[in-house]
Amino acid sequence: MTVPSPPLTTAPPAWKVLNEGTGTEPLVLAVDFAVTGRPESTFADLGRLLTPGTPLWESRQPDPASARTFDGEDFAAHWARGVRETGRPVRAVLGYCVGGLYAARLAELLTDGQDDAPAVVLLDPEPPHAAGMAADFRAAVARLASVLSPEESALAGQAADDAVRQHADVRGLGAALTDVFASITDAAFARAGLPAELGDELSGAYEAFVAYIAAAGAFDPARLWTGATALTTPSADPHARYAGRVLPVDTRHEDILRSPATAEALAGVLAGQRERVRS
């Protein structure tokens, strides 16, 4: 007789453990593109506010070579495979910003492998759009202020505006912005005498971020979010209205993942999911 293997208790490469939990509780998954040093709050901040014993895992990005060719379904399937390898059930899937689209699709994929559908919780969700991608580009350029001249920064901003006018789809816009960012990074680092490898690393990180954002454009929030709960700040994107339930959180967008009010609202959603499953 073949004895089945026990479920894995450690995260596969596609996931990062933020909270270990007890090892027996169903998982809470979080989808985001987290980078070190970003000013906005992260799921690591939220994890510290959750009830002890809540196992919280955060998505890791696929390798850059894969991400260049991934569409939205590829990203979702990548993360779903990682969870299925563990054999552990999932209580809820959380998604921040554009991650809310991936979270909802991921929950659909994981529903087939367990008795109850995971809850979907969106935190200031929004689909990818040109204005947001241009703003992200400008923020990335601003972080290079120490190696860019004012003229170079201005030209980069103009190039971003031109790209927005020339590309109606987010995938095309993402590719154009990636090319602009790589060109200004190469030129600035060469002039400053800095290692080219460092510039390549920055360009690669930006390219991966843009790939993640743009690929989410494949998903329709009007369809995916009907059964979700959205926790929203006063500045939330209007698309949050597609969520089946919207719970306002009185905090800034930048702080939504480190606000006690968010943790309290999420705890209520998770408790409701637990009771629904038990009944």
C-alpha cells in the first residue's frame, strides 16, 4: 500500500512565508509586487498586525526570462502550481492594487482543488492603466535623481508622455516605458562611471515590475471581483465598485497595509469565512 506524502509545511519558490502560523491552519495568500524600500506599506507590515497563528504567504515573481513572456494567466498559474505542491488548503487570497486581479483569478484556480472557495479580499484594487504606469515610471526615474541631470529627468518624463500617447494598450505601453528606462539608466551610469551591472539590475527590476502590471490587463475586474470584498481608502480607484462588498478603511492609500483598521476589517472577513466553512 502506498502511503500518501504529508502536505508540505514550507513555501515553494513561488511564495515567501511572512507568517509561519501554526502549520495546521489554512493558508492566507497575498499577491503583490513587493520591493525593498518602497514608501507604500507592504503585506509584511500587515502580517505583523494579524492574529498570531495566521499563516500568511506572499507571492514571489517568476524569473525575469519567464516574466517577459508571461500573460496574466501565466502569472496566476505559476502561483497556483506553487500552492498545489504544498497540499495545503487556502482560506483567503488577498491582493493589493493590481494584485487584486491576480488574487481573484488565483482563488478561482485554487477552488478546484479544495472543498470551499477561498475568500477574495482586495486592498485598494485597481486595473492597470496608462496614468498609473506613467506615474510609476516617473517614480522610478526620481529614484535615479542622484545620477541623472535635470535635463535627463525632463527628457525621460517627455518620453513617458510620448509613449502614453502612442500606445493604447498597456502591454505596448509597458514595453515602451521599459525601453526608455533602460536607455536612460545605461547612459546615466556610464557617464557617472558606475558599474554597468548595477544599471542592468535596476533596469531588470523595473522591467519585471512593468511585466507584472501590464499582464494583469488580461483580466476583467467586472467579472472577477463580483464575489470579492474590497477594503478601500478614500482615494481608492473607482473600479473597486465592482467588488461584491466594499468596506471603507479610514487611512491613506500608502498606509492601507500597515493600518490597524485594515487588520481589524480583514480579521472580520477571515472570521466570517471560517464560520461559513464550518457550517
